[in-house]
Amino acid sequence: MRVLVTGGAGYIGSHAVRWLSSAGHDVWVFDNLGRGHRQAVPPDRLIVGELADRAAVEQVLRTRRVDAVMHFAAFALVGESVAEPALYYANNVLCTLTLLDAMRAAGVSRIVFSSTTATYGVPQTIPITEEERQAPINPYGFTKLVMERALEDYSHAYGLGYAALRYFNAAGATPSGDLGEDHDPETHLIPIVLQVALGQRPQVTIFGDDYPTPDGTCIRDYVHVDDLADAHVKALERLGPGSQFKLNLGTGRGYSVREVIEACRRVTGHAIPATVGDRRPGDPPELVADSRRAQAMLHWTPRYTAIDDIVRTAWTWHRKHPHGFGD
């Protein structure tokens, strides 16, 4: 299958590109490199461009005779979305609608969409099923929900086949350590803690230790980036024109902030100083996935479920690339 991966030079997108190629698909990457990295993808597969340029997107779809799109090109920082909502509506909504219209014009009728647990907001039940009420509490989550609804409408009206994959906390790196996480600024817990182990930060701050959880810190479901990439490939291969499904991707096992820090201490052998700060507004106490539907529908089973194993792959990447792709 000929696949265009938008945002394919980013963290999750670049891993998906590798998995698609390994599965025998003909893969092209479309990325403006604003937040992605040229070094993360094969140079002969990269097309630098803007999703807002519909004519350019349509031309790529036509000339590469694309069969399906895997869409990762979105901004995903909750705090930034609160401070700069216009940026998120323009990129996550308007640019994605432009992509969908270019796909219609070029006759491309299948898309795998990168969605998020942030569409649920503060869940009423744990673990979270796909039937959980979607009530996002920040612009990032809302822009993803808007596009889920748009995909549903496009499917009914135009026969678009889509998979919306709502994943939880992406983490880890390729076990070989040649592909991993490099954000600026970094907001994800595991790389921040590992930066302390590398001496790049003096300490890690725990945002609140008075939550209604066993140790008072927030609990999250950490799903390995390679497991996410595997699920995206399986979703693509199951997708047909007009079919539609929305699935949670997680391990079903939650780890608290303190448990993650302890795992990083075990894996790295460093003390990793930690201090407690104020809660961040809008942080739910616990987010854990019920991904049984994805496992059954896609015949997908996460390989990394122990937090130490996930951290170990991230540590291999960060030790080899302490300054990310800049190394």
C-alpha cells in the first residue's frame, strides 16, 4: 500500500514510518519540520511542505498515487493549547480539514487519525472504555474531538474510511536507541526524569502529591511508542473505504509519577532528586485505558507493559543522544 504519513518526522510518526516500511508498505512523509526532525526519517522519503497548502497536498497525493493517509501532524501540548488556542484550531482543525478535502479531490478514501485520551477530559470510570463520555477540558483535547466528529460526518457523507486511535501516554524509544523522543520544550515525564539522570536538569518536579491515589501522585497508562506504531499499521491494514472505528490504545496498567521516577532510578542507577510542587490545573488523578476492543479488533497486544522495560528503551536513546537529534 502507498501511504502518506503527515507529521511523519515527529516522535510517534517517525516510529510509524519505520513500522510501515518494515511491513512492506511504500511510505512517504509529509512534514514542515517545525516540530519534527529531518534525521528521524529516510531522506529520500521526506517531502517538506505545509498542510495548509491544499494544492501542494493534493499534488503529492496524486503524483505518489497514495492509497491511504496516516495523520500525525498536530500540536499536542496541553498548556500551549490553553495559552495559544488560535494556534491549535488553525493547525489541528483547519489544516486537517484541508487535508481531508485534498484527499477527496485526489480520490484517497482511507485515513488513520492520531487522536488522544484528552478527548475524555476527566473520566467518570477507570479504566476508560470507548463509551466514556467525551468532555475535553482543554483546547488540545477539543480540537481532536472536533476532528473525530468531522471524520464521522465525512464517512457518512463521502464514504471515507477512518480509524481514530485514542492513545494514552506515549513513551519509550526503539530498543536499538537510534530513534526516540526529542521535543523542545520537553513536557513528557520520562524524558524529563532521564534528563535529570544525565545532569541536564537539577531535579524533577512532581506536580501535586495530594491526589486520591495510593501515593498521592497522578497515575497514567504509559504505552510504548513501538506498540503504538504497530497498532497504527494494523489499523491501516484493516481499514476499508467507508469503514470507521474509534479505539483506545493503552496497556491497561497505570503507574504513578512516583513509580515512574523510581523506575528511572532503578534503570539508570542515578539518585534523581525530586521535589513536590503545586498541582497543574486540569490534571485528572488517573487515566488508564481499557484497550480490549483494540486488542480484539486489530489482533494487537502491547509488548511493553512493565514500566522498567519502557524506561530502559528511553534510557538507551537518551544516553546515545543526550541532545536528541542534534547529536
